[in-house]
Amino acid sequence: MSEITIILPLKDRFFLTKRWISFAKIYYKDFKILILDGSKNDEVDNYLKNNEIYNHLQIEYVRYEPDDTIKKYFNKLSDGISKVKTEYVALIDNDDFFNPYSLKKSLNFLNKNNDFSTCGGQHIQFSYNDNNKIKFYKDNIIYSNYAISPMLRLKNVCIDKLALPLFYDVHRTKQIQQSYKYLKDMNSNELQMVEIFPQFIDCINGKNKKIKDLYLIREIQIKESAHREYVLKTGSILNRLIYSEFANDYKKMINQIISHYQVMNKLNEKNFDKKIIQYLFDYLSFLIAPKKIKKNTLINRFFNKFISNRSYTRNNFEFIANIKNFFYTKN
């Protein structure tokens, strides 16, 4: 029986979902998959039924009303995550792909280390050009957040971006259920909160491990990106701070994090609330003016580095060697 559930929230983009399920049929047979569908049509539901996907994968499909607002989307996530029965959970989008062997390795790590709240690994990105040729990009190395003190872990995340992103990591189910219930109850109308709020709760709950193995493959520069559409509609973070509800939502987030920190630590730490406010304002400065990271396209050298990692099993070796073939042309 699987110890982990992969949660796939959907909103339209059916062509990406078909590709993701094709990938899942090869690599995710050992995992439970929970699909939270907030699309406007029945394409996913019909596809799952007509192609006997349920015979190949451990899928649970839940249909929601179209999540055409941010609040509906957050409500869908909170409700969907509350249905999970496995001990661990990992969130993913339909343009992202887990390395199944690193997923299992992360799960096993959390099983043996109760002082860690999350475990993930290294990322690569890919995109297609106008001729549907694929190009891979190497992300910067992501380091673990080993600090014993929850305040220092929060500082590490806010100031040094240590262990980020945490959104895609394997989480302990009860903890992530609480995080997304908080998010729902905050009644936020800011899409960015789906990733930034839970990561602060994660680092307060425990340490954050990043294994050295390839963990996640992400497609970028997609025209149908929900985040891209949101930014085109609402403007940059600076614009949203001034003209929309972002500033108020950020204040609500700060208050919720202070409350959670106090409950989790049960101590009278002097000026802890002021430290949290300062760290989160430092993080806000990063959101407003992030540093540009140059992508390394020398991906063959990067693949060779992963493939030469002697800690890999034969299956992991074959997975890394074959992923370029799966994404070679657009489906």
C-alpha cells in the first residue's frame, strides 16, 4: 500500500494533463494520485473513463465547480488535501514531473527523521522552441535547512532562500492539511500565497531536507500558464501591493505565521513577533525585486553528473537517461 498521495490540481490545459497521465502510467504506478479538477469542461473526466486509466493507476478523481477565482482555487486545495489518507503527500502541477525514485527516497528519509517536515531534491527545467525542439535548463543547487531553531530556519528561508521552493516537496499530510486550512481561512485573494505561505509554516514545523538527486522536472515559458495569465491581468507584485489586496493579504499571512509560531513553540521568546515581521518584510523585498538567475543550458554535462551519481539504483539511472526521450517532442 502506498504511503504517499500525489495531488494534481487542474484547471483546463487538458493537453498537458494527457501528457502528465502518460508519464504517470510509466512511473507512478506505486503511488496514489488525487486529481482535483476545477476545469470548465468534462475533458479530463471523459479521458480517464474512456482510456481505462483507472486500471493502470491508483487514481481518485474529484470534480469541483470551475475555480474561476483565487478563493475557489484555495478552497479546492484545502478540501482536496483534507481527503488524503496516506501519511505523506506531494503537490504537483500538470506541467511538472517527479522523479519517482527520488520521491520514494524523500519519503523514506521522512520516515526515519521526525524532526524534518519536508524532503525534496534538485530541479531542472525545460521549454520548447517554435519548432517544438526541447531545451533543458539547470536550476541552481537547492540546499537543506538544517537549523535546529525554528526562528533561524525562518530566517534562512526569508534571507537566504534556503531549501526553497518547498511547494513540491514531500510533506507530512497532517501538517500540510493544517497549512492549507489556514490559507483557506485567511480568505486571501492573492495567487502567490499558494506557495509562499505554506513554505513559512513548513520551516516552523521542522527542518527541510534537500537530497542531491534529481527530484523534479518543470516546464517553463508556457503560454497557457495560470500564473502568467494572473500577472497579465493583475500586474506585478509591486502593482498588486499598491492597487489590490496584496498588502492586506500579506499582513494576514504575517499574523497567521506569528500565531502558528507561538502555538508550535509554546514559549515566551522575547520579541519573536518583531523578528518574524522583519524576516517576512525582507522576503517581500525579494518578491518585489528578485535577482535574475542565469540559466545554464549546458544540460548534457548536467545529465552526466546525475547519471554518474553512484548512489543511484539502476532504475533511477534509467529514468534520468530516458527523460529526454519522453519530452523530445511536444505531445
